[in-house]
Amino acid sequence: MNDRQKTALESLTHIAEEIYADLDRGDIPTMKLPLRSKRNIEFDPMTQVWKYGSMKTVRSAKTTQGATTMLRTAYTTDFINEMIRENKSSTLREMYYISEGWNRAKFHSQDESNLLAEDLETVTHCMREDFKLRPEEGSAHVYGDINFRTMTRKGMKTFNCMDDVSETGFGIPYSVEKETFEIHNNNIKFVMALETGGMFARLIENGFPERENCLLIHLSGQPTRSTRRLIKRLNEENGLPVVVFTDGDPWSFRIFASVAYGAIKTAHISDYLATPTAQFVGITASDILNYDLPTDKLSDKDIGALKAELTDPRFSDEFWDTEIRAMLDMNKKAEQQALAKYGLDYVTDTYLPEKLSQMGIM
């Protein structure tokens, strides 16, 4: 049991003790936690991340629904405590099914169990990874000349993310905290996070990581928490610039925003996950014009998403305002792979060198 898990165990035990103390006094048990709604989400200009504001809500066992939630809280804290003590872990999905044996405390949907896990994070100021709760989704992958020393079933082991892995890269574990995941940089000069597996494979096949001393991270779409946490550690602890390379559409822009500024769903841990200095490489509306890329027409949902981003503080600077309006004006979007119009080497020999040189990365 590491220090973070000890802290989680103590915090969860304290929650259970407070519920018991209320019952012992004859009082109705209550819990106070941040109001988790859009009106309590604030963009902190100092840290450039999304955070919960000062508004609070009180959860009470006064109603049947409230009492059920409090009962679930007690069962869930006990389940997590047991996992930590026995050095076991569970996926969020498994916790949902385990609750089938909790009688009246069982969850009716996984959304309910996921939200309770997030509530416990906000109350304890711990992360669900400290609770030994794992996501169901697969991990992202890393490729480049860097060493990770991480916990395995046989103890701590060191992996070089170029020499010791296949071309699919090193799979990021669900927890990348210092206690069980060490980073030892060799020759890496910057980190490039990529949205698509196709572009990740293209850059590896073209020898881009070796030639430019670059660490590639395949985000696998919207990045997981452990992926964002690793990117932040690489940036802050190793001083590595981070660039994000995605498709040119509103949903991909939000992938960048979640890496750089955080997401509303994880506002309570933005300080742990967001990397505000991350920069966007492309694809931009300007790229579509400057490189004469093949495009697709924007859908109605794309247009609505772009218009919403014009009022999103994560996209409030001149660069994003200009690019989003240009995309709306041209009514076009483009994929990363559109660069293959000029051949399979174009992205590594021309596009990225030009863009990264302009940004001062190469």
C-alpha cells in the first residue's frame, strides 16, 4: 500500500465514521460536496483549467432517494477499503455488477456508480486510481526513446518505449503516479499527442520519433485520465513541450482542449490532469486552405459544436476564434490522413517540420 492509497483509505474511513456519528447522535446523515453542474464550473485564468466553483450541495438521508445514496456510499467506501487492503483492483463496470449483492444499495445503472465514484473523489480530494478503480476502456500507447519504470506483477520493471516494445508502443497503465510509475528521459525533446492510430503508425513507420527525438502518444480519441496525467508529468517534471495533432473538426478541437485545459466532467481534478502549455499543431482551417487538403462538408452537429466553442473560454484567444470562424465560413473539415494526398512521407517530411518550426518546437 503506497502513501496515496493510505491517504485514500483514511479519507474514506472518515466518511464512514461521519455517517456513523450522525446516526449515533440520532441525526440524519448528511454529506456536503461541490455542486456538480455547469453553473458551478469556472475557468481559472491563473491556472488555465476548468474547476468547480464555491457552490455546494448537501446530500441528506432525509428522503428515500437520499437515504439510498447514503447507503450506497457506505457500501462503496467499504468495497474500496477492502480492495486497497487486499491489493486488488476493480473496473468501474465490475463495481457496478458487484453492487448486485448490496440489496437495497445496488445501483440501477453504471452512470449511478460512476457518479458516486466521482463524488468520493471530490469529497476526499483523492483520485479514483487511488481507490484502485480502473476504467473499462483500453489504454493509449507511447512510442519513443524514453524509459518508464513501472510496477508489474513481479515488481518494478524498466521498459524502453522504443527498444522494448512493438510498433504499437507501450500501453499506459491506469495509474501513472510517481509511487509506481517513474519517468527517465533519454533523448526526448518534445511530446506529440496524436488523435488517430493511423497517424501514430505513419510517424513510427517513417522514423519520425528517431529522427526528431520525439515521444509519440496515441490518444485513442478522447484521452483517458491516465493519458492526460502522463502528458502533464512529462511536461512539468521533464520540461518537455507538448503538441497535439488531431483531425480538423470541432470534436478534435475538444480533444486538444481536454489535454490543455481540462474537461467539465473532471473539473475536480483539473490541476492533476491538464497541461495548459500544450500547443495545437493541426489540422486547422488554415491548413485546409494553405495545403489544399481534401475535405468533407460540416454536418449540422459540427456547426452547432463550432458555434458553441466560440463561447467556450478554452477557445477564447485570437488563434481559436480565427480558426473556428474560418471553418464555419468554408463549411469544411478535414482529417489528418488528408495529408496523404501528397504521398505517405509528406506529413513527416514537409507538414510537421514546417508547422513545428513555426512554433519553435523543431
